Amino acid sequence: GRKGSVYGKAALQKDLTIGEDESLTIPQEASLTIPGKDIQLTNRGTVNIKGTLSNVSAFFNHGTVTMDGTIENHHFIDNRGTFEGSGTINNDESNGYVFNYGTVADTIQVVGPAIEHFVTDVEISPSFLTMTVGDTADLTAMLTPTNADYSSINWGSSNETAATVTTDPSDGTKAT
């Protein structure tokens, strides 16, 4: 795939997509600024940040970001891939958000509003039941990631004449 590097101080003038077999490197002492509020950076490959990525209106990550540098003054990052390394994401207090559907290493320092971790998978156990009238069974839900910010579960039945659901008030992940 193709590889590109930023040298010195560069500004992105239009949307940029890094393909699956491509990479972009921002070396130490270099910076990539995205000055337009409608310009997007999309990563499907690899981005190596040793310098600074700044003024990002929208950064969509579906690949891997290796950070030893800094992302600053961004509007939002939509992560569905992986952030690894030991860099820093400086969230602007008023409008910097990281929506995480993927993985952000614990070694990435986040300054400002925290990363929002969204549920990416729900596993119901048991996954299959055969029941007759009068039977009861316990159901348990396991959410991924386990540290999701919005982890409440609303249990219900789409056909209450066939089955009803009651929730254990002490543990919202269980239902009968």
C-alpha cells in the first residue's frame, strides 16, 4: 500500500481517507492541521502520530492509530478501530468528544471530557430456550465493553401473551 509522511507544518485542504493498506505518519516535530470545519480525516489503515494532529473537525478511525504524540483542538473522534501507544488526546472542554466503539489503550492520556464508551455487543445467556406453559428461566446479559457508559438494559417481551419478563431489581442484567 501507499505510505505518506507529513514534514514540517502542513494543513489539510480537503477530506483525506487513508485506505486499508495505506499509512500516514506525522513524525515528531511535525504537525498536520485541519483548518476547515467541514474537512474530515478517515483512517482505514494506519496513522502514526509522533507529532501533532490539530483542529480536527471529524476524525473517523476504522484502522489503527499509534500515538506517541498529541491530538488537540478536535471537534470529535469516532473510533471504531484501535488507538494504541502512549500519546495524548486533548479534548476541548466545550466541544471535544471521543465516541469509542473500538479500543483505546489505557496508556493513552485523555485530557478534558472523558471518552464515551458505547456498547458494541450484547450476549444473552442462555442464547436459546425451549419452554412450556408455566416454565420460568433466568436470562443474563453480558455487555461489551464491560466499561460502557450507557449500560442499562431494558428487558421486555414483544409478545406478552406468549412470554412475560420481570427484572431483578438488585441486578438489571438479569431477567426471569
